[in-house]
Amino acid sequence: MNGAHPSLQGPRPSNAQSPPVALTIAGSDSGGGAGIQADLHTFAAHRVHGTSVITAITAQNTRGVTAAEAVGADLVRAQLDAVLGDFRVKAVKTGMLGGDALLALVAQYGEADRLPNLVVDPVMVTTTGDSLFAGDPAAYLARLGPLATVLTPNLVEARQLLGREIDTVDDMREAARALATYGPRAVLVKGGHREERPAAEASVGGGQEEGPPEGTGGRRPGGAVVVPDAGRAPGDAGGTSNVAGGVPAASDVTRGALAASDVAGEAPSGSSSAVDVLWCDGQMLDLAAPRVATRNDHGTGCTLAAAIAARLALGHPLPQAVAGAKVYVTEALKAAAEWRLGLGPGPVDHHHGKRTAAL
């Protein structure tokens, strides 16, 4: 023996299992709740190796952003080349891009087929109202729309992208259809910050209390509702296949999370629910989860997009990756509900599965 540490004495055994690799292209949050920091936490929680390309530095905490500066395009390009030239990246998530220049740069790599399983989170404004994108919002659709596997706007971002009001679940469905025409395989319009509406409109099924007509889709196991896409041309695939079927059960990542049957289920009677709308491969699916009573929701959009990317890197089918990511975020919100980190909205508990397993 030469005294060297065993890890430095040669290659690892050929049967060693390496984790899949995911890449986040986003800004840095000095408060640790969103951006690159949230993405890397999320990748680690899913046992995915996280790599990163930093596009901006922000001075940020739970109360807001006080300063921000974009990273130069040359350095962003160098980071992309360093990661993509060495790692076999399985999925990519974009967050804060700052402006048109970096958006165009990232699009060049996507157009060269170097950004697989691309999850585009069109970060434009924080929940506290701070602007994070100085360019043309329509450029997201023109440049990254055709390249995206999933586009994940929240209501504010969807309004900016489409230039229209989006208030109801029906509005969200129409927005998802409209955004899908720009080329992404799937669009997830997130309704977590939507104000609850009374009566049937707030239900997961969009008011289908009497049940869907025969042969047009309907309620699936776990309460998911497949809404036939009236905007699809006759003869297109989709419509009634079981999008929600096969959603992975709780694993080491989501131990203690909702059961698989609750992934897309309705909230209990009398309680409010957070409804997201997913358009995927020509059909519409409403994903609902009980609304969590907490102020700690900083970085939920980043976390959800990163969780989708992590699950795609792990090989999960797209609809199940999205539904499973929603479970993960719901449980992260629950686990951090009583935290008091900072004076404003704090982060979620990205490692809730690990902490639950340790109890």
C-alpha cells in the first residue's frame, strides 16, 4: 500500500452505480430559498447529481431582491461548455435568464440538441413583485418554446407571455392550449397563487359535477380529471388515455409524501385546493393538491421545475414526472410550514423525505 486514500487508487469498480446528472441554468439566490440553491437542493433530494450554470447574482432574502447583476454571456457560455463537455446531462432546467442576450445564448445550445429534457421556467418576476427579466417576454415563446419539453409558467408569467387575464381554471386551460401552440411538448400552468373561487368553478373537474359524456374522458384513479382538448384537431392522439396512471408511489425521495392515489386528487370536501393545469401530448389534465397553510413558499416555482427535471433525469415518463414533482413540493411546503427563517416568506423543506426517514 502506498498510503493513498482508497478513492485515489484507481477507477471505481465497473459495477458502481453513478447517479444521473441534471443541469440548472439560473440565477443565484443569496438567501438560499430559490434559484440555483433551490435547484441543487432539489436535485440532491432526488439523488441526482446537480450541475449548474449561473446566469445572475442577486442580493436577495425572504423580503425581496435588493440588487441583481447578470453574468456576462462569455462566462455563461464557458460554464455551459464546461458542464456539457464533461458530463452526460440527462435533463436541464432553466430559471432566471435576465434578458434577451442570455435567452438567445441558451436557445443556441438547445437548437444544437445539447439541452435534453428541457424544463423551461420563465422566471420574470418574484412573488414580491421584483422584476427578474429585462427583455421581451415573448422571446421565451419564440426561442425556447419549440425546444422545451415542459414550459412551467405561474399565473403572472402566463399573463405576461400571452398578454391576457387568467383568473379561472378554465382560463388556465385556455392559456395552456395557447402556450402549447409555440412548440413545447407540455405546458404546466401553475395556479398555486390563484385566489379560490366559490362553487363549481374551483373544483378540480372544472364544474363537471354530473360526469363527463361517455367516451370523452373522465375521472381517473386518484381523482385526476382528464379534460378532452377541444382545441385538438380531429384524429390527433390523446383524449382518453390514462395520463395519471402509473404515477410512482412514495420512494426514498418522497417518503412520507402523499400516496400515489393522491397525487392528482381533489382536496377533501370543504377544503381549498391548489390546482395546476397540465397540457401534455394533446390532452389536458388538472392536478390538485390540498392547499398548505404556510407563509413559507419562497422558491416553490424553482423547486417544482427542478423536481420535474430531476425526475426526467431519473427516467420517469413526462406526466408522472410532473405529477410526482407536485407531490414533492406539496410535502416540502408541509414540512416547512412552521419554519421561521428570515422575516418574510421562507423556503420550503427540500430534504423532507430524508428527514422523515431519519425519525
